[in-house]
Amino acid sequence: MAEIIYRQGHSLYVREWARNIILDIPPEDSFGEAEAIFNFVRDNLRYTQDPTGWEFIQTPEFLLKMIEMGETPMADCDDMTTLGLTLLRTIGFRVGMEVASWTPEGQFEHVYGLVWIDGDWFPFDAIRQSANFGEPPQRQPERTFAVMVKE
């Protein structure tokens, strides 16, 4: 995932999408820009788990092309995180991910984004329709592991 975010974080196609998403946000309103991209991801993708035993990771360009064609892509937490963080990366945000586990055994079962704004990390977890930018997952994980995307 980090490699996809890094590589597609240089895509002019993805950057143009990000530009259009934040067009009405005042310049230098970093929180507003991140929130607009969060809302776009939350509102334009349908959270759906991958098939049992399979791990699909859809690229941001693929998901954006589906949206461009009028489709609502099915996406799980890694797809939503990858899309949101890539959009943010194309407009200069420092991003990372947190992998979470709610089991005592520590088996990782969820990933969500982290966005650096004004000296603090904000969670980017868009899988719930009622979620807002900056809110942590609904339940406190037993264990987390952070992964930063190279700059």
C-alpha cells in the first residue's frame, strides 16, 4: 500500500482529481482540504470487504476512473485508505497508515490513514458513512502498527 501511495502520489491524473475536490476550500486551510478529500472518499466508494481468502488492492487511478464513469466502486479499508492518502499526497500532505488489531493475538484486521497537519497526526478512516475526518476508529484497537509513506 505504501508503495502504491508513493508511486501514484506523483500522478497528474490523481492530482487533478485532488485539485477539483479542494477547489472551494480557502488556500492554506489544510484541515479543510483533508476533510474535503475524506468526505469525497467516504461518499463516493461503497465499503465492501474483500472475498474470503483474497486481498484485492485497487489503485487510486482505477477507483477514480470508475467514479469518472459514473460507477460507485466497492472498496475495503485498504482501498479507501490508499485512495485518500494518494489524493492528499499529490497536494503536498505528509501521510502514513496505522494497521490495527482488536484481537488479543494481535492479528491485524484494519488499516486507516494518518495525515500530518500543523504538527499533529489526524486519523483518516472513511469506512463508516457516519465518520468524520480526524475521528479515530469506533473502537480502540488492542494493538496498532504505524507505517509512514516515504517522502
